[in-house]
Amino acid sequence: MSELILHHYWQSPFAHKIRLALGLIDASWSSVEIPRIPPKPFLIPLTAGYRRTPVLQHGADVFCDTQNIARAIGELTDDCRLIPESESGRIHAFTDWIDGTVFNLAARVILTSAIDTAPPEFIRDRAGLYFGSNWTPDGLKGQLSGVILQLSSHLKAIDQGFSGSGGFATRALSYADISIAVIAWFIRGRWEDGPVFLKQFPNIERIEREIHEQTTECYDNLAGEAALAIAHDSFSCSSKGVQSQIGCSMYEGMRVSIRPQAETSDPSVIGQLRYLDDIRVSIDHNAPEVGDVVVHLPVAGYQIQSCE
Ligand SMILES: N[C@@H](CCC(=O)N[C@@H](CS)C(=O)NCC(=O)O)C(=O)O
């Protein structure tokens, strides 16, 4: 069994990003398969309510959101190939934009195209997460052409950003290239026009191919109950302390709620503030199934609010 435990399901594009990230640095991991829609009984006790996929567990430390997970993989494995220090700002800014703007457009195209065929409860769940509460099937269908145009405009810009060989931000392939490859993998596999659509972007297709050729998949399977037991038997040594910020009044031990900034149906994550810097927020959480754990989220893209 590996110390890195990925809670995921195989169809998830964000989880695929992390599987590829682990694969690009030859890291081995344990796979806990979780359901595609709630309830997620072996995930929620660990995450203080965070329900998205994937989640990376390392003992009693629980890392949510792929931006944060990619960073954590570098820290936990001491391997900076995914996000080389000198390019870290550029890679994070770029992948943040891909995960938000570009992924959201791709998800709109794929969900709209599947609206009459996918299980209704799946469409309802995902539309609530990605489009907020005011969506209608006809509204989504009416916007489809405009959404495809936006998606192709962004992909064209990315495609033109490559200089013939190597990666987008670095000569060797990095996390930025993985993010691009996953968008292509998602569009190719889930939208029937995807393979033809992608032919317009030869550099993106090259990166998708090279990333999948250069990654190994080294994992074993672990039951959800066993992962909870590992958290229960572990102790987090993660940092404590709250960095001060102008105009901001947060302190260690404060009870906070954390949720995505966008309008979504995600539940809030609630706990005691343990650590906060420019990049990461960590909370102490306790549940009978896992004992004391620390849940880590990124600051960018999440609203942290006092519950006191
Ligand atoms: N910002 C999050 C987004 C993750 C996300 O939206 N994942 C999708 C799966 S690809 C999800 O959680 N879907 C709902 C679910 O699995 O319950 C991240 O980077 O990890």
C-alpha cells in the first residue's frame, strides 16, 4: 500500500489530471473508488463536507482541489518536476484559468450534448455544481453553439502558445501540459464530435499523446473503510499559524466555513482554522470515523468566512 491515497472515480477528468500528475513523476498510490454522485459515506467524514473529486489523503492530512493536490504531491514526494519552482507562478495561474474558464466551457458542451441521454439525476447534480440554480435544458441547448465557439477560441489560443516541441510553460512536460491534455481527453471521450473538433488543434493533440505516453500508472486498490482507518490511526504534523493580511481578521482556532467562490450547490466545509497563507487554508476537523484530521484547501477560488 502506498502512502498517497487518491479518492476518485475513473471517469472524472479532474481525477485523471491527478492520476497523470502522479504518473509523470512515477509516484505509486492507492486507489479508493468513490461514487460519482452523493452519498459518499467514505469520503465526507474525511473532508468535513467537501464532496468534489478527487481528494488526496496522506495519513490524517486531506488535500482537496487539484491545484492544492498538485502542490501537495510536490511537497510530499519532494519532486518538483510537475511544478518547477522557477515556473510555479506561471503554471498555477495558467492551470487555474484552464480549470475554471476552459473546463467549464468543455463541461457545458458535454453536459448539454448528453442532456437527453444521461441519467437525469446525474445531469441535475452536475448542472447544479457547474451552472448554479438558474439553468434549464432549453437554455443550455440554446447557448450550445456560442459555448462551442468560446471553447474553440480558447483552445486555438493555447494551441498557438506552443513553440513546436516541448511543453507549454517548460521544455520538459509539466502540470500545465497535464491540464491541457486532460481537457482534450475529456472532450475526446465524452462528446461525439470531440475527436473531429480536436483535429483543429494539432499541438494540443500532440501534448495529449505525449502526456499519456510518458505517464506510468502504478497503484493498488484500497477499500474506503481502510482509508478511514488509516486516517484514524495517523497524526497530522502539518503547519499551524495564520499569516496576517491587510484588512483581514482571521485567527488560529477561529471557526470558519469554506466554499467555492462561484455560484454552485457545493456544501460548505466547516472547521477550526489551523493554517492560512497566500496559497493554502487548513482546518482541523474531527469525525468519529476518522478522529482528528486536517483538511487543506486552496485560498484562490474559495470564500473563507467566519462562523462565529
Ligand atoms: N476545483 C475542483 C473541481 C473538481 C471537480 O469539479 N470535479 C468533478 C469531477 S471531474 C466533481 O467533483 N464532480 C462532482 C462529484 O464528483 O461529486 C478541483 O480542481 O479539484
